[in-house]
Amino acid sequence: MNNNDYIIRRENENDYREVENLAREAFWNLSKPGCFEHYFVHIMRSHEDFVPELDYVLELDGKVVASVMYCKAKLTDQQGNVKNILTMGPLCVLPGFQRRGFGKALLEHTFAKAAEMGYDVVINFGNPDNYVARGYKSCKKYNVCFAGDVFPAALLVKVLREDALDGRKWTYCPSDVDHPCDDEKAVEEFDRQFPPKEKGWQPSQEEFYIHSHSSITW
Ligand SMILES: CC(C)(COP(=O)(O)OP(=O)(O)OC[C@H]1O[C@@H](n2cnc3c(N)ncnc32)[C@H](O)[C@@H]1OP(=O)(O)O)[C@@H](O)C(=O)NCCC(=O)NCCS
């Protein structure tokens, strides 16, 4: 199949279960045994911070092989000024279709849409390896931190306009959209709607731990 045969389009209700299954397949055992991202996708769509205009899938030969979603978030400066921004994620590509440019295509498509909507900053918390090629930089370079002056190594900032951030310190205030994912019983219950899948350990879990617990101090 030629990569050019794919189409990028908005997700619709008929895609919901396929996209949830795609998220489950892509994230299974990646950052912990099992995963919660299929549940995250499921609950995100009805949250007030969800941005349906940026909910896209990539379809190849009639099959959805990649998906991306965004939520509204905020940056607050030291004077209390608020800037509306986006958090990207989950971004997922079905195993077997990864490293073929589909993630890149979905990101570039939705970055352009987000810019048209007036957004100029996108943030996500993830493995820098996946994002630096898309122009994401360390939060430290833009002086964007979590409350308490923490600059996580995994906090990545993409500006959609060069002058989007002016060097002043901004505190990132993510949506609470992912909070229900802490409810392990709810995740387990949702997971039972899918075919059984074995949980296990893999090295990416340690990699995730290292990235998500590291911060930049100089
Ligand atoms: C991460 C993911 C979304 C990337 O999508 P993809 O379609 O596989 O990636 P692409 O083929 O579009 O590659 C995009 C770029 O990232 C680079 N890249 C991707 N993964 C990489 C890795 N693990 N290490 C180094 N570079 C990597 C590619 O070299 C490419 O760079 P280029 O544009 O300069 O050629 C996809 O692999 C995936 O779903 N993985 C499992 C779930 C996941 O990890 N999601 C992200 C959560 S942080």
C-alpha cells in the first residue's frame, strides 16, 4: 500500500470503538502493564475541554490506523494573565503501521487546523523521542513549568507561531480531563468490553518512568 493512499478526516461516532481499540493496541504495556488510554479516549469526547474540531483519524484502505485528539488547557503568567492553549494527546498509530509517517501526517494536519482556530501553543507530556522531529522543544526553553517551578523533561512545547511565547514564566494548567483514568476499577471495567489481552512488563515502562519523573534544573 502506498502511503499516499491514506485520508485524514474528522472522527465520527462510527469510529468510536475502532479508535478506542486502536488506542488500546498502541498503548498496551507501553507505560505500565495494560493501559488506560482507550478509556481516556472514551471519556474525553464528552468532557467540556475536548476540542472536537481537532479530533482526527487517518484512514488507510478503509481502516482507521491512527488517531489524534486535543483538549483545551491554560498557561498563567506571574501577573495572573491567562493564555488559552491546547494539550495534544493521545496520539496513536496502530502497531504494524508505525514509523511510516502517519503520526507525523496527523500532527502536521492538526497543527495547521489549530493555528487556523487561533491557537499558537500546543503542549504534551510524553517521550521527547517521538516529538522533537515535529518541532517540540523542552518546556524549559520557553520558560513553561508546572506549578511549583517544575520543568519536567517530558513536558514538551510546540509553538505554532514564532512569537507565541515571549520568555516570561508561564505555569501550565492542564485540563482535569484525564483524572477519571486514575480510577483503576473503572479502567478495568471498561477494558472488559474488549478482547482479552495479556498484561506484562516491557522496557518502555522503565523508559516512561525515567522520562516522567525527570525534570530539568539547569
Ligand atoms: C509515537 C507514534 C505516535 C509516532 O507515530 P509514527 O507514525 O509511528 O511516527 P512517524 O513515522 O510519523 O515518525 C515521526 C518522526 O518521529 C521519529 N520517531 C518516531 N518514533 C521515534 C523513536 N522512538 N525514536 C526516535 N525517533 C522517533 C521518526 O524518525 C520521524 O522523524 P522524521 O519526521 O524526522 O522522519 C506511534 O509510533 C505510536 O502510536 N506509538 C505508540 C503510542 C505512543 O507512544 N504514543 C505517543 C505517546 S508519548
